[in-house]
Amino acid sequence: MLSIIYSDKFLEHKTGMLHPERPERLTAIVEALKSSPENDQLQWLSPTPVQQGDSVLMALLEKIHTPNHIEAVAEIANQGGGYLDGDTPVSAQSYDVALLAVSAWLDGVDLVWEHSEPVFVLARPPGHHAESNQGMGFCLFSNAAIAAHYALEKPGINKVAILDWDVHHGNGTQEIVKTNQNIAYCSLHQSPCYPGTGYTDEHGSHNNVLNIPISPGSTIAIYQPTFEQKVVPFLTNFQPDLLIVSAGYDANHDDPLASISLQPEDYGLFTEYCLEVTRKILFGLEGGYDLPALSQSVLATIKGCLQVIKITKK
């Protein structure tokens, strides 16, 4: 069984008409998974509810984000909604939903570590563009970075790697983790493209950052050797106790926000490469805005995980 962490409450983060990061992203994925033959191998779990004044979660959030940023998101939500920047709406429920998304990623860490099996967190809003002092690019809080720091507090987890295969560079994740020698960050992203960061000469304070810009129009023919020659060696050499994947699916050919030409099944191959590094993987949803391509790509990731689980259970 593969655990999927999901809640209908994630649909309550309202982004407005025609915004690409919309609730329908999740409903499309849920429908695709529940109607697939693989659904009987999935365990659907709800995230741990966030109680008002949750001291553990808030302490962790405040470790990653400045009080000014946290208060800005909360204040806009309390006022009924508004924008952090031109691309990043906050609705009345967004603050609470974003906290629940963080909780889901933390639950994912717990489950992966407890069972030594992959887990998929199907949550929104996404997080990899959220920097310590500002949200941007549809992102409110830096889910992957928060999850990585949380993981390092668990006995037995000394090193965490983050692989970001979203088509956009995770500037927020990198900004937060680049000085931490116990966290490695690897990103494959279209360049040039939003947010205009992620250069190859950025290596982090401990040679713990690997950025791999990908040219527009690239296909699996570019990605496959890149995984084999750069991504897998970088992650393997770091020897992480846990791997977190910022799983964005906007590098698909049909995605409206970028110009890479992957196919949904290619994400199954990415998943296989990750599982060569470790089975202790937390996959968390980031981008992906063409609903059919998004849902089929998530399904390809799920199938890749189930195949490995099935083989090892024999």
C-alpha cells in the first residue's frame, strides 16, 4: 500500500477565476487516482488537523519564515483576502489551508520514516518559491524546506536531500537550505524562465546545492542522461537518510506555463531514479497546470512507487 495524504480542505485556498493554481488541480488528480486500477493499492489519509496555537508547528514555521511574512499571510486572510504579490493570492481560508498543507508534509515525513516506504502528499498551496521573508509564485510557506528541517529533528535522520523537478527553480527552498550542511538541494528547471534564479555557479555554503538549468523544448532525451550523470550521483554521494521530492509536473509538453516537452510517463522514470537512491521518499505536490497531464503524471509517479513496493514485498 502507498499512502496518499489529502484533504478536501485544500480546495478552500481560493485563487480566483482563471488563476492556474486552482482547486481543480487536486480534484483532477484525486479523480484520476480513484478511478485507476491502482486505487486498491492506495491508502488515503487525512493530514493532522492544526489546532489554534499549535506550538510545535508554529515554532517550526517561525524557524523557517520571519514573523513579518507569517503575519502578512495571516493578516491578508483575516481581512478576507488579497495578494502577497501579483501572482500570489491569499483568500480568507488560505492561511489555515497553508498551515494544514505544512502539517500534511510533516505527516509525510513521519510516515516515510516509520515505514521506510514512499508517501505522496497531495496538498496545496505549493511552497518552493516561498522565501524566508516573502511568499511568491503561488507559494505561501516553504513546505519542502520546513519538512526537511522537521525531519532533521527526528532521531536517526542526520541528512536530508531535496530534489526539485518542478519546471521552475525553487528559489525559496534554496534560499532557506543553502547554508545547512545537513540538507542538499538539487533542482532541474527551465532556463530562462520564472523566477530567473538557479544558476550553475550556485553551490551553497557546503557544496550542497546543484542547479541544472534545462533549455526550452527539451525532452526526456535530455533529462534521462542528466538524471543518470548528475542527479543520481549528487544525491547518492550525499547519502541522505530521507529524500524529499518537490514534485512539480509543469515540465509537461502540454503545460501552459513553461516550454519543456516531457510526457506524463517520463515522471515514472524519474521516480525509478529516485528509488535507486532510497526508498525513504516523501513526494509533495508543487506545480503542474494542465489538468490531464498533471493527473496522469502523478499517476505515473504512483505507479513507479507501487512497482518497487510490489517487488520488495514478494
